[in-house]
Amino acid sequence: MKQFETMETTRTRLGIIPAGIWALGFVSLLMDVSSEMIHALLPIYLVTVMGASMVTVGTIEGIAEATAAITKVFSGALSDWLGKRKLLAVIGYGLAALTKPVFPLASSIGWLVAARFVDRVGKGIRGAPRDALVADIAPADARGASFGLRQALDTVGAFVGPLLAIGLMWLTANQFRTVFWVAVVPGLLAVVLLVTAVREPDRPADLREVRAPLSLPELKRLGSSFWLVVCVATVFTLARFSEAFLILRAQGMGLPIVLVPLVLVVMNVVYSLSAYPAGVLSDRINRLTMLILGFLFLIASDIVLAFPGNLAGAALGVGLWGLHLGLTQGLLATLVADTAPPELRGTAFGMFNLSTGLALLAASLLAGTLWDFFGPRMTFLAGAGFTALALLGLGLVRRLTPTLGQDGKAPAAVVTPTITGSAG
């Protein structure tokens, strides 16, 4: 009976999610198929074909994500100033699609760094406006489910991409560049779908206009609860690093190159399956409780990957990593939407992503350095230690602000009207 009720609740949640959320989810799916076909192979390509060091891999990954995070600040603020989200999302997705051909054409590490950099600029331009657009479209009582659904569809692309990469690597006898060329197609399809299937809701007439979203007075308007969410997310991001190190850990355990993309497949299958249920649950219980569970799963993943023993142990660690992502990433975005004023949502997502992006840069650089000097075990044990510190910090935040995230709502002092609208 309880299982039937849970299934019925899930169907009800899906039924009230607007079409625009679904369309944005499938746009993310297609772009992730394109990106992950490349990114699943890129660390191995850099090390085995281009001769890059582990520090170089960590630096490239960290700079790429930090670039996206910094760009999100300005694109998010611009979307608040313009009162428009979709235009910037189209520009961002379009730029990412147009840079995909650079990967198969690159003849040096410098070209690959440039391609990764420009691709992440596209991600940065689209990220905050897209997340703000999800918050604008989503019903207030299904915000967690809406973010969870978009994240789940996004992550489906993140494991379909590596699966396609595996098949193409097998068919082409490990021809990296051929796989990179095929990855161009779904990226272009994502842009077409965004342009034709997503309609931005009308801006409410009584919503306050924002003239200088990055000014100090406007940043103060974001409120203390929002900045607490940013602090929690930043400390947590210091505890995790690029998934490139999961790929390299599995290869070091003996996984053949042709099967290396399976690492991202396993991680993202678990991530996709857990993201939407976590969002639904977060609409009904305290979101911080779900985050605590996610932190615990990351500690478990780090410990298992520090002492994997064999490929089965590595697979378990990768699966636990995916579970922690499912329980944290959509919920952190939902908490941003919960606590930020509607007219400043773009700026809020931009600041959130700047802080976490810089933390990811530091985490990836540290992981690469620890790996080169002390080996992979120390890298993952350090990750577990940082996660434990973040967990203590989250417990402190929960004690200081017990209403934050309670019953899927922001604290009463910062609850604001929600922009509503059909996706069309």
C-alpha cells in the first residue's frame, strides 16, 4: 500500500510540472550527451595521447569549471537587469554547440584548453539564467520536484553520452577524434529544441525592476538565509573534486581504455535515478536533512575509492558518488530558489555558482597535487576529511537556522512571491 501511494504521489508531482521544465530538461539532456561523449574520454586523451600530467588534468578541469562559475555571475545579473532569461540561455547553449568541433580539430594541449575554456564560457552564460528560468516557471509547491526533474534529465544525458562513446570507441578501434565529431550533433539539436519549445513566462507587472543587480544594496537584498546556503555549498564543494579523478582511479585499477566511459555511466545512472525522488522528498521534509544524507554518502564513496581492492570496489565507490550528487545538487539549487527574491534569482544563482566554482577549482588543484605526490589513496582520504568538516558545518547551520529548508520552504523572513507561468 505504501509503495502504491509513493508511486501515485510521484505521478501527481510529474503531472503538475509545466511543459517548459520538461523542455529545459531535454535541452540539458542533449547538450550533456554532446559534452560527456567528449569529457568521458578527455582525461585519458590528455594523459595517453597528449602526454599531460595529473596536475595538468586537475588544472584544466578546475579552470574550466571556475570559468563557467565566474561567467554565471554576470549572465545571471544581466538576466535580472533585462528581465529576460531565455535569450541568454540560447546564447550560452549556442556557444557551447559551436565550440564542439574544436575538440576533434585540436592539435595540441593548448587548443584543448582553449576549447574547454570556451565551452565552459557557454555553460556559464546559460547556467544562472536557465536555473532562474526553472524557478520562474515551476509551481512553488513543486519547486524541488521541478529542479529534481531537470537535473535527472540532464544526468540521463550524462550517462547516455559515455555509453555512445564506448560504442563508438569499440566500432572505430579507439579513434578519439571520430567520437568527438559525432558529439557535435546532439549539441546542435539542443539549441534547436530550446529555441522552439521553451516559452519564457511574462514578467509580473508589479515585480520590482533591478537596475544594478551586482551592487552592494542589491546583494544585501538576497538575505542572510541565501548567504548561509552559499556558505554551506562552498564548504561542501571544497570536499569534492572533478569526476575526471574517478575515471583515472578506475583506469588505474585495470579498466580497459575502451570501457573507461563506464565510470561516468555508472555514476550518472545512480545520479539520474536519485535526483528526482530527492527533489520530491525535499518538497515534503527538511531539505537540510536530505543534504546531510548526501554528505554521508560522499564520505562513504571517498573511503571506498581510497581502498577499492578491485574494479568491483571502484564501481561501488563511483555509485556512491553518484548517489551523493543526486541527493545534493538539485537540492542546493532549490534552496537558492527558496531563499532568493524572484527579481534577483539570476544574480543569486550567479553568486552561488561563482562561490562553488572557485571552490571546485581549489579542490581539483589540490586533488591533482595530492595524486602526483602521494597517490590516489591520499586524494580520496582528503576528500573524506573535507566532507566531514562540511558535515559539521551543516549541522551548525541547521542548529542556528532550524527553519531553513523546513517542509520545503524558506524561513518566513525571506519567503517571497513566486513568478508563475506556463511553459507553452
